[in-house]
Amino acid sequence: MKFLIRLSICIFLISSSIVNGQEQLTSIDSLYLASIGHFYKNAENAKSEIWEGMELAPICLFRVNGPALLYNHPNPPENFIPIADKLYIGEQKQLQLYGATQVEINGVLTAIVDYGHIDYSCTEEVYAVAFHELHHAYQRNFIKHIRYDNPAVLLTYPENYLNDGIKLYEQKVLYKMCFAPDSVEFQKLLNQYYSCRLKREEIIGDYLRYEEAVENMEGPAFYCEHQFYNQFDLLDKVLKDNYNQRHFFGVLTTPFYGRKSLRHRHLAAGMAMCYILSNHFEGWQSEYYTGSLSLYDYFISKFKPINQELDIDAMYYGISKLHTQNEVLGHQVSFNEFNTQQGVKITLEFKKTPQFKGFDPMSAESINDSTILHKTFLRLSGGEQNKLFIVNQNAVAIIGKEVWFIQKVILFAPEKSILVENNRIIVDVDGKNVSWLGKLKIKTENAIVFECE
């Protein structure tokens, strides 16, 4: 009780003033300030039951252009203010936090989540995602042999209508496996699922390894998110069931084609395999994490399916052919829309390959082998003096052999937000922050070309 009173006083005082120059705290900030400690205690209590052996990292909840709430961090940044036991407050801008992921804060891997994102309708959804990211931090800290998928592969994944048609059928089969009424139906579906994978491997070859890499890391984390969300007893059952189907399982029955939502699809496929394994075996999590098999190969080894001739309705191929071709054509449409937007077109040419600090692989679109359209997030660095940070805005990167090796970045900005002087270009506008040394090559009314050092 004393803790709650003290925290309430702290929230009132902070909400009535400006913290380190950031904007005044809002009611949603106060909501997470008051509940983050309770969440962490729940996570401590639930982690072993959900995933045996899981350890919790520090966590940082934040709102873009608002506060960053850091909890259970052993070495908070100097300008973060302590306001309760294990709880500190600072600014999102200071750490340039974005999305739901894991970042190093003062050398300590920390799970981060943007609670101000429009997709969240309640705190339970935010905290379930936070538990998802805490599991990723556990993977990175303790399960070293399981690595993230290579986003560069995602951007070259074949857009083949035969593969897409079988994949759509395969995902529906996997969905039905999660809720199979008996062992006979389950085995029938299992054989179909296995046969789909083998058939698709004949079409896309080693790109199937990319799918498995997503499932290896994201499947367990998304499963942990599902399990943590469902431990909230106070949620309305109808709304909880709706969210379970829409957010967790519905991806498997939603038609996608080409590279669209490809990573998200296999995040859900990995979660479904974990869900099925948990319904049949106890303690499988430790066996999987200590072994060397991919999640898919481990799944197959536990159930031993039989390859059989596929009998897929021609409808799947007909629909897939139409929509996969439209996806391919859509890449050029996206690029044309990017090039015809308002503002001054800024082309940054890099003499040295900049340090790649981050991007959102689920929202990056490959226009062709050398052109990537980043739609939500791109961050580059050229040492302490040079930076590029673009959030929720479009930017095009011209790359070398892989996405990490950027040769040029193209963006658009209002003329009044651009400053070129003292051998430096600065772009300062909502969502776009650039400051880079170099020299001006071309400047016209509608375009700037700047050579970055």
C-alpha cells in the first residue's frame, strides 16, 4: 500500500512538470507507470510454467515523442530519474527507441515495446508483446545456437504462384491441426502438412531454410505471447477468444501472396507448432532448445508423418496466380508512388558504407535486387557525428549485394526542414532526422544530391 501511495505521488509530481524537456506525461503514461512493476512480477511467476528455464531481462516501455519507462535495469542511463523501486523514467528520443524488439541500453540487452502504438487496444495486449520480447532477450542471452533469420533473404524470396498456392493450403492445414478433434484427423492433417512442405521445397529449394529460421526464433516467442495473454483471467471471454483467433491463429487462414507478410506468416506457423507440441508433450521446450534441430525438424521428429500425393483444389493455384502476379506488379507501383510524392528529393551518396543500425524487415519492400523501400524504420550511423533515423516514413535504399551494404538513401522532405551548410546536411522534420558530413554535389529547386563522408 505504501508503494502505491508513493508511486501515485511520483506520477502526480512528474505529470505536473516537464521531465528533462520532454512533453508533459499523459494518462496513458501514468497507466503504464503504475502497472509495469505488477506486470514484471506476473512475468516472473509465469515464465517457468510457460517456458521452462526462461530468464527475464530488463524491460523498457515507451511512447514515441514521450517517456521511456525502464524497469529492473542494473545500470540505467545517467539522465533517467528513479521514481520507484527498480523503475526509472527518461525520454524515448534520447535512446531512439522504436517498435517492439530488444536493444542494448548501457550495454545490457533490454526488451522494448511502444505502448502508444495504435494497434494496441488494452494493456494486456501490450504486456503480452512485452513477454514476447523478453523471450527473445532470453534466446539471445542464453540460447546462442538459435539465430535470427537473415532479412536479406526475405527480400529475395521467390514470388512463385505454385509455392504460394501450396503455402495457403498448408497454412490452413496447420491451423486445423491445432484444433483437430481426434488422433485420426490429426494424423491425416499432419501427413498433408508434411507433404506440402516437401513439395514446396522442390519449388523454392533452400529458401525453405529461411522459413525455418523465422519459425525457430519467432515461433517460441509468439507462443509465449499467446500463453501470457491467456493468463489474464479478468479479460472478457468473448473478446479474448476474438483476439486469439485474429491475432494469433488468424494469420494462418488469411490469404497472402508473394513476400507480403511472409515473415509474419511463419511467425504464426512456428507458434502453431509450439502450441501443438505443448498439447502432446511435456517438457519439450528444453529438449528443443538444447538440441540442434530446427523447430520444424523437431516437430516432424516427434510426430513422424508420412509423405503422400497431394490433392490440392485447382482453386488455390488459380487464385494464387492472379494475386502473386499482382504483388510483383505492385512493387513498381509502390516505387512510382514514392518518387512522385511532395517535397524535395534528397539523395545521399555514401563514400563509405554506413553502419547499419536497424530496419523493420516486415515492412521493407524489395522493388528489385538493388532497391529496397523502407516503409517504417531505417537507422544508419557514420560514427558519432553522422546519423540517419527515419521512423514511420518512406525511404529508399540502393544496396550492394545485401541489404546491409547501403550505397545511397533517397528521401523526400519539405524545403524548410533541410539545411546544408558547413559541409553538413541536416534534415529535421517529424519522422526524419538526418545529420551527415560531406559535400553538396547538386542543388536544384526540387532535388539535392549530397555526398556523405
